[in-house]
Amino acid sequence: MEQNTQNTALLVMDMQVGILPRIPDASGLLSRVAKAIANARAKKIHVIYVTVGFRAGAPEVSANNKGFSASKAIFADTDMDEFMRVDPAIAPLEGEITVAKRRVSAFTGGDLEVVLRAFGIQHIVLTGVATSGVVLSTLREAADKDYRISVIADCCADMDEEVHRVLTTKIFPRQADVLSLEEWVKL
């Protein structure tokens, strides 16, 4: 697999202070994602951050949304600016874009697709938490939108290691190139 850096973007998804404490070995994940970001910057690949959050009181959370509605009371009492802040270990540089979204997929409730089109991006490289959440949802939607997709498996994490393994070894390869950080850095 060859990579055209001109039309590629690295997406760093939901790597925020309100989510990472729930992930096993978050420090190891942050270290690997930091290496992926450094590699992208060195190769002039766009780095785009995606965060999830809501307005005060979480009015965007519908009672019909099983995943988010279970946490609506928690979201309503949370400082969303702090919750959505990208972890300082991998914080965006000046000029790098952060897209705020309101749902699981990086495409839903934000302007990611507008940004990707403006940069002429055709290939997205996915990192983030959780593998069974934002990575899965974004991958599926991106495939339907005809993006070329790569997933850096060891730069994604899930609270359930078995789910992560099944997704990255059995499900994702049907629609994306799945590789390790070491493999991606060598491209």
C-alpha cells in the first residue's frame, strides 16, 4: 500500500480528557498516538482532531439514543470545555483543526466532511477511542462516502480488548487497510 500524503489526513478521534481515563493503558495509547501525529506532521499529512461533546445541559441528547441518554445527567453537570479538551500529551498545534461532533461517528453533528473536502482529502487514517465507537462508526460512514481508509490498530483502544481484536482483525479489513503504527510510519 502506497500513501499519497497530499490527499491524506490523520484523524485523532475522541482522545480527550473526559474519555481517556476510562481506557486501559491510556498512557501507552497516548504515546503511540503521539508518534503517529509526529510522523504525520513530518510527512506534511494533515492532522485533524475530532472531539465529542454537548452544550450545557446536553440538549442534543435524545431519549431515543440509548448510548448517550444513559449518561445525559452526567453530561448535563459536566464542564464540557474540559471534557472535550484534547489530552495535553497530543494537543493540536496552532493551525491544526479540531472538529466538535455531537454523535459517535466523526461525520455526524460536526463539519468534518466540509474540512476534508476543503483540503482535498481522499484517504483518512483513523486513530482513537473507542474502537467499537468512533472508529467503527467513522470507518463505516467513510466507506459509504468512498474514502480510502486506513486504521492504525495499536493507536485505537476499547474498554473491551476482545471487541478491539475482533474489529481490527476480522471486521475492519473488509473496508480498510489495518496496520500497526510501525507499519504506517514506514509508508
